[in-house]
Amino acid sequence: MSVWLPLLLSALAMTAIVGVRYLVASGGFALATRLRHPGLYRGLDAQMRREVLWSLASAAIYGIPAGILAWGWRAHGWTRVYTAIEAMPLWYLPVSVLVYLFAHDTWFYWTHRWMHRPRPFRLAHAVHHASRPPTAWAAMAFHPIEALTGAVIIPLLVLVIPIHVAALGLVLAIMTVMGVTNHMGWEIFPRFLWGGPFGGWLITASHHQRHHDQYGCNYGLYFRFWDRLCATDRGLGNFAAAHARAARRAGDDRRAGVGVARGRGGTDRDA
Ligand SMILES: [Zn+2]
Ligand SMILES: [Zn+2]
């Protein structure tokens, strides 16, 4: 059998998995937002539709190299992904997760800084920053050029750094959850993960919010290491402004509702 058909099927399957994973994760956290902070995304419907479309396009760009690698792994033993737990010492399991996260963070920090240069920004990264403020649906809202920079890093890492298949699953789960929650518009994690000495090295929504507010700072993905080393860390953002904007929008909506009702001859007094 030609290699093209299984290769194509693997790429399609991975695209579907990445797309469904995005819809489930972003949908789940968008629902949590609705329950916890009703009205936070009010007035952002058109933006959220755009975020979903860009994200689904990104799912294909992420799915294709991942599918090719998954096929090569099964058919030809490409990649350093291992399944027998005894193939490496046990201590290597957590170490491999940290190594992957740090390597991904390093790649992200420098490509992200590059994308804030004027030309790459106009050409590609402006799509991600068109979300003002971002929502849980913005996790993969990237121009294809930016999606490509994000899509190649894990496939490149699995070619060179050994990792157990379950540890790789954990890395991908962390990547998904942080990608969504960093854009959610509120802090879901306990204070010690974003405040205090421990939080001083980790990135959650409070940190990434400031990047979306001020652009030229807080470029990291998981850790504040590179931001702190390169003096681009400006500390945590403030969600109060985003929440106040949402409350203003809600107020405007209510007033508009009164106008419509009165225009129809209604007598809504409490709207
Ligand atoms: Zn972002
Ligand atoms: Zn940016």
C-alpha cells in the first residue's frame, strides 16, 4: 500500500483530535466563565466567532506535522517517544515533563518576541492581538504563520528528547489548559501559583493579561524565567478593568433594551 493514504489519514485524525480538544477545552472554560463571571464576554460574540474560526484553522496546521510524526513513530520508530516505563529511570518522568515545558517556553518566548517586531506583527501576530480582551476561545486564534511556529516545536522535541507517552500526554494537557486559561479574562488558579515567591516564576492568566493590555512585555508561556532574565517582565495584569468594561457593556445593553422596548411602545421601568 502506498504510504500516502496512511499518512493522510494520520494527519486528518490528528487534526480532528486537536480541533475537538480545542472545542472541548475552550468550550468548558467558556462555560465556567459564564457561571463564575456572567456577562464577562457580553458584546464579544463577533470576536468569539472569529477566535473559533482562526483556532480551527490552527488545528489543521497543528494536526498535520503531529499526524506525520505519529505515523512515522508507529510505522518506522521515528521519535524518542517510549511506551515501556522501564526504558528509562523513573526520576526521568518528571524531569522530561519539565524539560519539554522549558524547551517549549524558550521557543515560544523568542518566536513571540520576534513576532512583536513591526513586520511579523502586521503580517501575523496582529490576528492574535485582535482579541481585545481575549476570551477562552482565543487559545489557538493565530494567523497560519504563527500557528506554524507553534505547531513544529513539539514534533521537533520528540525527535530528539526521550519522553514516555504518558508524560507527553501530560505536556499536551498542560499546554491545552494553559493556552485556554491564560486568555480567559480571570484567574482560575490558587494564589500561590501566581502570587508570592513560587508564582513569581510561573505564568497564568494574570501575567498574560498584561501582555494583551500592553503588548511589549510578558512574552512567556509557562515560566517567567526569560521575561525576568531579559527585563521584559512587567508583573501581573489587572482584571478589574476588563470586568468594568464588561459591566459597562452590560449596562449599555440594558439601556439599549429599554430603548427598543419603548420604541415598541413598551413600558419597561426596571430594565
Ligand atoms: Zn495571548
Ligand atoms: Zn503577543
